[in-house]
Amino acid sequence: MNTLFRNRWKAELQWLLFLVPALAFYLVFILLPTLSSTYYSLTDWDGINSTFVGLANYKEMFEDKMILASFRNTALYTVGITVLQNGLGLLAALLLVRKFRGVNFMRTMIFLPYIFSSLLIGYVWGFILEPNIGIVNTLLGAMGLDFLQAGWLSEPGIARWMIVLITTWQCLGYSMVIFIAGLQGIPQELYECGDLEGATGFRRFRHITFPLIAPAFTISVTLTLIGDLQLFNQIYALTGGGPGYATESVATIIYRVGFGTGTQWGYGAALSITLFAVILVLTVILVTLLRRREVEL
Amino acid sequence: MNASLSEKKLPAVWAGLLWILTALHIYPILLVLLSSVRTKADLAASPFGLPKQLTFEYFATAFQTMHYLRSLFNTGLIACLSVGLCVVMAAMAAYAIVRRNNRFYRAMYILFLAGIIIPFQMTMIPLYKVLQTFELINTFQGVIFIYIGSLAPFSVFLLCGFVKGVPRELEEAALIDGCGRYRTFFRIVLPLLKPAVTTVSVLNVFYVWNDFLLPMLYLSDSKKMTITVQLASFQGLYFNDWSLIFAGVCMIVLPMLIIYLIAQRFIISGITAGAVKG
């Protein structure tokens, strides 16, 4: 009896040792800092001295024009990129799932930018959109369309959309690849059935294709959303958050208050908690909605 | 009428649009390649033409300014160690989670999943404190440990899916033959997981290679800088020297391009895991 008990514990311990290494690194370097952020967000901490200030940081946030602008920008970036990237990705997948000459080349080239650092992509597009020697303005000038020339990255209203479009350009292939896999998983017989029932064109897409790629849709939309809410590199490379703070996202503003213009670490922590709360709530809502759609099938 | 989606002929309008989309994806890459071998004057005169004469002067300059060999070594070292260690640990954790599958392990799985939505900006500030406590600021170990922690959630998530596909019978046979848990895992399970481990490793290597904020914050020592941080720091100095920047971009991207061409299959299978209902 005693040895049996001991053996069971020994087995449990062995299993636990499989889990512990990964868990330890995750706990110490990710979860612990995350949790301590919650405490720091209630303090006025500059990296050296900290005093407890309660919810003052959170109150300040809602009166800070720069912060409110960054939340508005993040909303625009997230909605814009998620919709465009998944919409265009799906369209490209629907076309590129067919077999024709050049299809593999097209898929590879459209996917390629995704593997590169978004910082480098930012530099390249920064050159293309450069106002004086950039390709876009030069080309417009050469075609006599001078009136369309613009400071693509210096006029806030345009610059924000450039960030959306360039990120879409880079990550479109990622969604496309997921959707192609989803489309390839649809059994051929269903389309044959659909044909007999007279489902063609858009109706076929609406009632057969779209419901059946639901798992691909869930993954692509959810991961895009999570990534876009934390958009950083593109902005850092393209506009640096400027002009002023007109194109800052929440992620870049946290960097700015924490490491850029000052060391308001307590304030930065409060911002990061707020960002996390937003991501958590949106992810849970989105996954619940999309999963329910999957189950209904 | 043919029912299959994949065999229908593509109307010319759509084919045209696809070629435009493809061209839009090729052009910036060509631009970088062409601009990096042109003189500054040539580039300023006609930024979208072909080079009049080739010059490799910028590659040589970028090679020196970025301390290419050293920063390439630094990045490679960080990427290999953090990804190698993380993937083995994640595979072990995934194995325990899938095989035990009781309340505790399921809770641990959820705990790992939560890590996928934690933004780096959230840990960024307190991590500075953690690294100070362990005296890991400006050390490779510090950065590697953080990468192991931050890559663990997604790796565990992907590997759990793959472990479910490993048949139990083989392990049970080994256990009956007197093979211990660890030996069973390292001799039988891990080799069976090789395609999955490769997939997860490749995705993680890309993540580490392309990451920039973490090494910029915690590895500011110029001798330990990673390659992307080197480029970012000289981008600030030579702001308008586009040829030089593009030569640097080419040199950073080259190793990843090679890995991509070799391991494309693994990248695609990692990205699409979960996209089709099993």
C-alpha cells in the first residue's frame, strides 16, 4: 500500500517535471511582469522612486489628449487592417486556390513580405512614399498629376491610412495562406450537390464556401486582431508616431512614455493594463461569436 | 458544368488583377535590390529607373557600419539558443498536457494560451526590473530567457495539436519494455514529433530574427547588438542615405530568404495548423 502510494506520487512528479521548465520561464519572464504591471500602474514610478498614487494614472489617461488620440488611432488601425487584410486575403485565396499557370509564383510572391521584419518593410515604404525623391510623387509628377502629390507620411489623415495599407500589403499573404488551406479542405461533393440544387456564383460562396471555411476565418481574424492592437514596428519605422503624436498607437505611446521622452513607468504600466484589458475583452467576444458560427454548422 | 472550384478557368479580369497584386508585391523587393547597388546621385536622379552602373560600395560600407559578422553572430546565437531550448521545453510541456489531460493540466494549458494575447508592451517595463534583479541587463542570457518565456505560449499551443496525433501504442510498448518516462519521450515521442518541432522552430526563428524592440531595450551594448538593431541605429544617423540602408536591409533579409526557400513547406504547415477542422 505504501509503495503503491509512493509510486503514484513518483509518477505524478515525473509528469510535473515535463511541464516545469517551459512553465518556469513563462512564469518568471512573462506572467510575473504582467502581474506586477498591475501594481506598478497604481504607483508614480520613474524607474527609481515610486509612490503609491491609487487610480490617479488611470484618471490622468482619460484627460490626456495624446493618449485618447492613440486609442482612436489604434481603433482605426485595428479595424482597417483586420477588415482589409482578411477581405483581400479571402479574395486572393478564392482566386489562387484554382490551378492555372503562374499560380504558385503568385502565391509565393504575395506571401513573401510576411516573413520580413515589419521594421524593414517600413523603411522600404518610407522611401517609396518619400515626398521629394519617392517613387509615388515622382510618378504622379511625370504623369502631370501634380495635384495628387502629397506628404504621404507627414499629413496625419493620409499617414494613418498609409500605415493601414502597408500593413495590409505585408500581411495579406498570411491570411491568404490560411484561407487557401481552408478552401482546400472543402469536400468536392458539396459543390456537386450545390450545383444540382442550383447554387452558383455568390450563392454558392454564401451558403457553401463561407460556412465551411469558418475555422480558417476564426484563426485568421483573431490572430490579425490581436496583432493589430499591438501595432508598433510599422509606425516606428514609417512616421515615428508623428507628426507630433498624430499617428501614435497605444503600443508606441507606451514606449514613448516609458523609454522615449521620459521614464513615466507607472503611467506606462497603467496604459499597458488598459491595452491588455481591451485585447482580452475583444478577443473573448470575437472568439465566442466566431466559434458559435462554427458550431451552428 | 464543372463543379470544382479549383478547376474552373479564371476570367481575364481577375487574372489581370492578380498580376497587378503580384507586381505590387514584387516591386518593393526589386526596388531594394536595385537601389542598393546604385550610387546616391544616380538614385536621386531617377529613383525608379534601372541602375546606370553597378556599385557594391554600399554593401561594403554597410558591412562595416553594421559590424555585420559580429551582429550576425549575435542574432544567430540568440535565435538558435532561445528557439532550440524553447521548442524542446514546449514539446515536453505539450506532451504532459495532452497525456495527463486532467483538470490541473488543462488549467495549465489555458494559462499558456493566455500568453498569446499578452502584449509585449505590458511586460516591457517590469521586465527591466526583473532583469536588474537577476543582473541580466545587457546579457545574452537575459534576452534568451525572455524569448523562451514569450515564445512558449504559441509553441505549446501548436505542439499540443501535434502531440494529439502521436499514437499512444508505441509509447506504451516502450514503457512496458522498461523504458522510463524521459527515455520514452526523448527516444520515441520527440523523434515522431520532428516535423512539428521543425515547423515551430522555423516560425520562432523568424520571430526572433525580425524582433527589434526587445533587443533594442535590453541589449544596448554595441558589441552585443542584434542585426536589426544595428540597422535601426544607423538608419537614425544616415537618415537619407537610402542606398546604404537598402544594402543593410538586403544583408539582414538574406539569411531569412534562404531559410524560407528551404523550409517553405514547414512555414505554411505551421501557419495553417488549425485552419481546417480535423
